[in-house]
Amino acid sequence: MPDYLVLSVTCACATLIFLWFVARKRGPPLPFPPGPKGLPIIGNSLGIDLKTPQFTYAKWGNIYGDVVYFNVFGQGFVVVNSEETARLLADKRSTIYSDRPHSPIYSLFGIDRMTPVMPYGNDWRTHRKLFHSSLKADVVQKFHDVYLSNARQLRHNIQSDPSKFSEHFKLFSGPLALELTYGRKVEGKDDATIHFVSTIFDMLSRGTTPQSGGLLLAFPILEHFPSWLPGLGFKAEAPRCRKMIATMAELPFREAKTQLVSGTLQHCLVSDFLAYEGAGESAAREAAAGVYLGRLTFQSAVCRSTSGFDCPLAAAESTASILETVVLVMILHPEIQANVHAELDDVIGKGVFPTFEDRPRLPYLQAVLYEVMRWNPVFPLGVPHATTTSDIYEGYYIPKGCIVIFNAWAMSRDCSDPEHFDPSRHLTPGGQLTPQAKQNNSLFFGFGRRISATMLSAFRFEKAKDESGKTIQVEPSFTDGQISHPVPFECSITSRM
């Protein structure tokens, strides 16, 4: 296309965007919550550190209070930095704050029917009923054998090649989620389904960034513009991604359904969903895909405080991060590892494979894992919510359609010496878990803590040594982004069995 035509189209698009922005801007009936002053049109977009926005939001919280309002290209945002306020809004006003942002990026890439981003309404409630029927505490016990068998496989993989412990952690969560969702066991890292989903994840990672999602959220009209326009290159892979996601949602579900009819399907979420009489097959298929694919796409760290139930798959993608952080803590604090090993040996015996039933008898280990999740929240900003209607909070106006971000990182720092790793925060003087420990850590819920007992009972983790025998020092450092992983580090792993 000639350059002059590209310039003309771009100018026309810019004019349409400006007119659309002016048309949508209206004044609120009450003042918005306090927040930083933005620039015309672009709002506060230049004032946010895109790599670590949780730091920006926490800084604003220190200046303006626990609830901060800002806007990006006319889209309103509310950041909540206080756990008390977060629970008030998410629990007591859940009908207002249970929606998800309706960004066109979701339909563009074919993920709009996934539960984590589904708009609040009848379909969302149907999915929620499916999860309640299958993921209640008394039903979740049926999945314990699946957890434990995968944990044993993880232990075997680490024993076989300790140097690739981080790779083993990443391999662990994918097959586990596939088996729990569809009853399909994975044999080896070259499994076709795992490879297929990895390809989808790569496309989604490139295409559904906060920048691209925010751009379409602020200017939905751009969904209809071609990908060759400046700034819209992220749309190029969208058609292929939509097709692959539709395939991934259909094929394993169809296979599981066939096995269910023949009586060969092991117990899984699909078998529970199809047995539930309050939803049709379409809802069951979408909910299953939302659990399996959603763990990769949306980092769906569903907390007890916002969902009302514990989901064993909700933070499956966070498993690798949590396990990596556990290992990092063990090599940085050998005295804590020694205490964990002493408790495990005393309660269940050295070399004995721990089970879910042992967990109440291991308060120190529980405290260590709670502290792991507080020290490095896997999802620093959780999953964005949106308001279904306008709300008034302490005299401030929060409009309908406002994106609400619960800053888990800021909440995790609301304690003395927050950068210091200290399991005793969660223990009574007598060594038992404090009454509020479990509730406090529902903010940082993760399945990884349930597997850590197995890993810690089997291995000892220490700092690695170089070729000359000198200890390789490790400094705690974490990646930026929606999921926080420890920066790769070396580690020496020896068996305790």
C-alpha cells in the first residue's frame, strides 16, 4: 500500500478515536477516589511502570490512600492496596465487583468464553455452579490420588536429573492440569497435547499483553482495524490462535465424553461437569477449557475471598513458581530447611511419603509455605475485576465498568520487615498456626504448597559449587510481569531417602 494512503488511513483512524473519546467522557455525580492527576486524553498511562505496576500502585497508595483512582485513555481504574478494603468490596459487595473487564482482546484471540474473563451474568453463574459441584472440599478429596501420583513422578524426575529441577517444575503443572480436567495422562514431555497448548500459550503471551489489551479496552474500535497499522501488529496471530483454542477446547472434551460413555474415563472435572444436571454440554465444555487453558492465559489465582471455594486447579500455572521459590528459600535459609526436615521426620518419619492427611500435623511446614506465598506473591496484582454497576465507597464514586485491581503485592508488605523471610509470622508462641494464618494467605493461594511437602521430605537443597569447589552465591531476585518467578539460579539437590 502506498505511503500516502497509509498516512491518510492512520489520520482518519486517529480522528475517529479522538471523537469517540470525547463522546464518551462525562463527569461523575460525586468525586472519584483520590489519585494522581493525569494528562488530557492519555490520562495516567505515562506514570505507570509497565514492568512492575504493583510498585507504582503501592506508591500511589502511600500518597492517596488504600483506594486509588486513575484512568488510561478514558478507562477508569481503581486499585485497592488494603486487604481489609479488598475483602469488603470482594465479599460484601460481590455482586458489584465480580465482573471481568470486557476487553475486545478476549474475543479477538478466542478466549472470551473462558470462565476467568467471562462477564458476570447467567453463563458465569452456570460455570460457577459447575465448579461448586466439583470443587467443594468434600469432593476435592477425590482428586488426591491424582495429586500424589503426579507428585511421585515429579520426585522421580528430580532424582533422575537434579540439574533440571526448574524444568521439572514447569513440566509438572501442565500434565497435572490435563489429567485433573480431562482424565488424560501425559507420557513424557513430548506429548502432542502439551506441545499444542504451549504453542497457544506462546501466541497469547505475545498477543494479549497488558499494552495490547489496554489499547483495545480503551479504544474498542481498533478491533476492526487491520493489523498492518502502526501499533496493531499484535493482531496478526489472532485468527490462528482462535482456531487452535477452539480445537483445544473441543478435542480433549470429546475424547473424555467418549470414554465416559464407554466407562473407561477416570474421575475428572469433565465427568463431574457432565453429571451435573443444572448445565448443558456446551457449558461443561467451556468450563473445562476455562480451567485448563485459563491456568495458562489468565493466571486465574482464584482466592477463597472472591470465589467462595478452593479450586485445586485455580493456580496450576503458579505451581512452578511456588516450587522454585521454596527451593530458593531452602538454600538461602538452611536453618529453616533443617526445621522443616526435623518436623517431617518427627511427625511422619524420614523417607515416608507425606499425604494430605498429614498436613494438619505439620504446622511449621505450613507456616513456611504461607510465608513463601507472602514473601513473593505469584500473582502480584491477582486477576482484574470490573464493576457491574456504579458504587459509592466512603463518599467516592466508582463508576460502572471501572477496572478494579487488588494489589496483592502491596497487601503482602503490610507487616513488619516485609522483605525478611520469617515463618514465625504465622505461628503462635506454642508453635501452632495462628487462627488468621489460613485466611490471610488465601490472598496468595497456590496449589504448589500442597506438593512442597513431598519435595521437602525427599530432598535436601543447598547452594551449588563451581568447578573449583567454591560456593555459588545466590541473591533473591524475581521476574517482572503478571506471574512472578524467581530468576534462574543454580542449586545442589541430594536425596534424603
